[in-house]
Amino acid sequence: MLFVTVAVLLIALTVVDASYRRHGAEEALQQRGQLVAELALTDLALFTEARYTRHPSQSDLHSAFQDHPMALEYFPTGSFLSPPRRYRP
Amino acid sequence: MTKFIRKQRYLIDFTLSSLLRRKTKNLGLLLVYTLIVFILASVMLFTHALRSEAGIILQESPEIILQRMVAGRHALMPAEYLEKIGRVRGVVRKEGRLWGYFYDYATKSNYTMMAAPDKGLSNSEVIIGAGIARVRWLGIGDFISFNSFDGKTYTFEVKEILDSESELVSSDLVLMSETAWRTTLGVPEGYFTDIVLSVRNPREVSKIAGKLTLKLPDTRPILRDEILRTYDSVFAWRQGITFVLLAGAVLAFVIFAWDKASGLSAEEKREIGILKAVGWETGDVLHMKFWEGGIISLSAFMLGYLAAYVHVFYGSAVLFEPVLKGWAVLYPEFHPVPFIDGMQVATLFFFTVFPYTVATIIPIWRASITDPDTVMR
């Protein structure tokens, strides 16, 4: 019973913690937003290995194999990135 | 009511001691169950946090980006296109953007080079992202060199390092003056990478994009909404793919748990027989087994969820880093902000706790309605 009570309390604590941390991150989020607005950025710097994975929202239809005819597809990024919605049927 | 609660407490006490009698088996089950919940919850929390954050910060990205396309590929935008656009009703600002890529042989990584005229940089100064500072061991006042398009080497002083809090969008950025950018990357005067437009009324964006396509048929507009949708679907896709990859493990667990929950061992059958022989009613046995399934699945859910929360929001989802990193040398160090979707957590709760609990009840009901003597034999 003690275990369940502790676990439930801890889960409740995650809700409080999440809300506290979200509140604390508001300024940082605002700063990131400001930087995006100031530099007119369009994408997240999550996948930096190739230009079409660095800026998926700006890539064109001919992105694949543009680095080199024999270039291997970037894995796993290539598999985890879906094509932009405007290119889907 | 008090009697009912007291009865359930006794039943739980009895169930716990019964579970502890088969300690190794039940702890093994709990461990595997917790691990499955942990992985599923980690993926869910991480992707939702990233999706929410991307949605908030990219809300500030340009409303319309105009790219010139030549033979289906992104080409440089002549500066006169800014004049060709002319006055379009609703457009409050339009300007050319200068950005491109630079492959650094020293670190084998790609940088995003950008001209930032508003930063007041001289032609020998740059501002770099925290990711570049990390991989090149650079501090403010240090020097960084870039090979230009014509083979010359230009050295720049690091004037500033962008705040590490903004690494998610700026980790690989190099900001420089317009002249320095053109000299290094070889883009002549009179050309931009693309054009960004600000629109006063968000409802007019698609109409304006349509007008621009008519005026400049060799361009394509990319709307902010499309950028946001791209990221929304990237993370939805990522979550989906991970779940598909995990499906094998989850199915193996489902078979294991179903087998464990629905098939009664001889020992368990004997226990039910004894309980019935000493006067327990069928309802009591069912209640007890309900608590048994409930305790295991609820514990697994709570432990798995808590571990996932700590992993994602305190450990920066360190287990997913190799997948996200891919081939990239430059990977932003970032701590996801805990945006949690209650509906997703509720769905996870339902699909992890409910089926197991129900699966334990049916075979017990079958065993507990048969004659104790038959069950014990």
C-alpha cells in the first residue's frame, strides 16, 4: 500500500514538476522564438548531416542522392524524416 | 462501505503475500512489463515535447518564404525579384535572405552560414552557435577559418557565442556580415538565397502566396503553416516508426503476458481449490485475482512512466541520442521542456493496465466455478 501511495505521489509530483519547469522555460522559449524571428530561421538544428535533413521544410524534390551519385542514404535520419506534406499525394 | 474497503484491504494484503511467494517469477514479469511501458512512454513523452516546442518556436518563423526553382531545384534569387514583387496588399515587409552551407573538413560537419546585417558585425567577425564552439573548442575572442569558394582561407574572430539555451535552432549557425558571407560562399551581389515576406493578416497568407506565384511563375512559396505541419508530421512519423519497430517486442510481451495471465499453473489452481475449500466464495477469488493483475500492471505502469519521465526530462532522452544523431557530428545539447499530453498518458495507461487485468480474470473465473475437489486433484 505504501508503494502505491508513494508511486501515485511521485506521478502527481511529475505533473507539478512539468508545470513548474514549463513555467521556468517560458523565458528560454521566448528567447528561442525571438532568435527565430530575428534571423528568419525555418528549421530545427536536430539533423545536421545533410542539407535536406538540416532544413527539411526548405528541401526540394531532387534532394535524394544530390551529395554524390553513389552516396548512401543518411540513416537513420532519412528513415525517420517523413517527406513534407506538400509532396504527399 | 467501510466493510467493503476493509475487505478489499485484506484481499490486497493476501494478494501481495501470495505474489511474494512466487517472487522470482512475478518480479521478472514486473521488470519486463516496466521496461515495455518505459520505452513506449519515453517515445511518447519525447516526441510530444519536441513537437510542442517546435510548434511554439517555429511560430516565429517567416510567414512566407519565396524560393526560386530552376529545373526543379532551388536556385539563387535575383535581387530584382524584390522589385518585381512590387507592392502586394497585406505584405508589410519583404527582404532577401542570405544563407547556405559550409562543410568543415576539420570536424567533418556541416555548418549553416548566414548573413546577419542587423548584428553589426565587421567583415572579420562572426557569431557562432554553441554546437560549433563545442566541436571546435572555441571561445569568445578565438579565431576560426573558413575556406572560401575560390580556395582562399579567411579567418574570423569569434565575437559572440549564441546562447546554449537556443541550441535547438542555432547549434550549427555561423553569423557573419553580408560582405564576408558573399566573399566566403561566392554568391555575387544582386542575388539572395531566398526572399522572406511578412504578412499583416494571417488569413491572407495563402491568397498572397497565390498572387506571388502568378507574378513570379519560377518561384514557389513556402508558408509558415507548411513549416509547422512539416515538423508536426516529422515527429508523428518518428513516433509511429518507433512504435512499429517496437511492435515486435510489444507483441512478444503481449503473448508472454497473455500466457502468464490466462494460463493457470497447477500451483495456482491448487491455491484456488484450497481457498474455496476453506470457505472463500467465487467472488472473493475473482476479487483477489483482479487485485493481483491490477497490482502488477499498475506497478509496471507507474514505475515505467516515472522512469520515462526522468529519462526524457532529466536525462535529456539520452537513450534516443544515437538515433537522433544519425551521421551528424554537430548535435544540439538540449533539454526538452516537459509538455505532456494527458490524453496520450491516459491511452498508454488504458492499453497497459486494462488488458492484463482483464486477462487474469477469465481463467480464474473458470477455475473458481469448478468444484474445489476437482481443482485440487
